[in-house]
Amino acid sequence: MMRRYEIFADYFQFYLWDAGAKPSPPTDYTQDDLVHRIKSSLHVVVIQPLRNMDVPVSLELAETAPPIDLAEFDHVAETSLDLPSGRLEIHECTGGSIDILDVAPGTYRVRACFKGLDTLSEDGLDGDDRYLITLWPAPAAPLVVLKQYEDAR
């Protein structure tokens, strides 16, 4: 299943979280968190786009880890998300809920793929950047960056 959204990434972030747990987004950011462009905490994953504007996001729910061609993306990172209620909520940082999807309760792997990052305007307000988020059931595992984007600006 694939869904598409325009998400306002205020403060360069938006969230995936368990709607039943009603978690608080983390506030204890490190430099590594900013470089990884993804951060996880109890029942929440923070995705950190390069723009704090409306960004196009595709969200895919898969049954198993889909293959990935790293050459297709500028940045790819994965982490785990526990969804005990089985209700995945996509939420803006300073806005509200974008969508709530019913999934099987459990732990999921979240893969965040960033594309078109070199298309951002000098002021960072415009660009053809796109974000693909894929979730599938998987045991909890540490955050890993599969491909690191180096911002040349």
C-alpha cells in the first residue's frame, strides 16, 4: 500500500508515531541526530527533511523489507518503531495529524529515503526533494544510515 502526502516540515521535521501511545517528540537532539536525518524515541520516529516547507512524502507499508537501490537516493536511514496500538499516525511538527493508518500491532522497521536534495534553491525554500518512507514488520534494531548525504551548501 502506498499513500502520498504534502507535509509541512516545520522545524525541518515531521513524525511517525503510535496514535494510541500519544508520545511526546524527543527534544534531546545531538549533532549525530541531525546528520542522520532520522531520530527514534519511545513510540515515535522523527523524519528530518532538508526544507522546512511543504514536502512531498510517499509512505509505503510492506510485508517484508523491500529491496533498495541506494544509487537512486541521496540519503537512506533506518530505525525501529514500536506500534503497540496498531495505529500509525503521521503528524506535523507544529501542525496536526495528517493521517492515521491501521496496521498490525507490533514493531516495525522504518526506512527513510531522501531524493533530489541537490535541487534545493540557495535559500532552501524551493526544490524538487522527495521523501519515501517504508515500514514493514521487523524486530527492533539500532538506527543505521545506509547512505549518508553530504550537504555541499
